[in-house]
Amino acid sequence: MIQLIITGGTLDKRYNELNGELYFPETHLPAMLKQARCSVEIDIQQLMLKDSLEMTESDRDGIKQSCIATNAQQIIITHGTDTLVETAKHLSLSIKDKTIVLVGAMVPHAIKQSDALFNLGGAITAVQLLPVGIYITMNGKIFDWDKVVKDKQRGEFKAI
């Protein structure tokens, strides 16, 4: 079984047509898994729906505690891309015995041309194949958490 921990990020945002802002009414993840016809056993835990720029150390501790508490050895965490690496670093200080993949999106799932469903599929495959460790997967690539940066100019993650 895979533990899917939802924290928010662009992947789960929706566009408010009245004020032009992005917001979080609810998670898209169950619908995304259904749309993808995913047949893998996945337990979904929604921790929060937050923009990663608003995440606190307390939020990161909550994510860490959820990873430690689950019996699952394979964990996917949906997360905003701006502080994805920071959360991965926080997890790496304590968790050494599980395979954890953090994933996000540059464009919300609810918006046409989103990369969210593709990235989620990549994370589901990656977490099943990777050895124990902490990884980030985006746009068809898998990165060690400590060997990646977000290139804000190009809107993608790249190895360092």
C-alpha cells in the first residue's frame, strides 16, 4: 500500500473566477486517481491545503510525523513547488527507512494544460520502484531531494 499525504500546493488549487485568485476549496486527488484509472492500493490522508510559501516548521513537523506514523513504506506527498526541497530536507533529518516521493505541479489540476495528473502518475510509479530514500519527481524526472533546484525562470526543476 502507498500512503498519499496531501498538503496542498498549486496541484490542488482552483481558480476563483470572481476575483482572479487561486484558492483551495477541496483536494482534487481522489478525482485524479479515478481519472487516471489507478488500480494501486493508496491510502489518502489530507493533512492540509496550503500554499507551500505559507508552510511553517510546525506544518513540516506534522508532515514528518505522518510519515513516521504510517505503516506504509512507500509515501507520496503532494506539495507546493516553492518549498518542496525545504520540506524534503526536513524529512531527511529523521526518516531513513522509507521511500518518500514529493510531487507538485506548476499549473493547477483544474486548469487546462496542467502537468498535475502526469506528475502524480510519475510519483506513483517512482515510489514503487525507487529504493529507500527521499525524492522529488516532476515532469517525468526523478531527483534526489538534495540534488535539485526549482528553476523559476524556466518553471521546472533541474538537477544540480
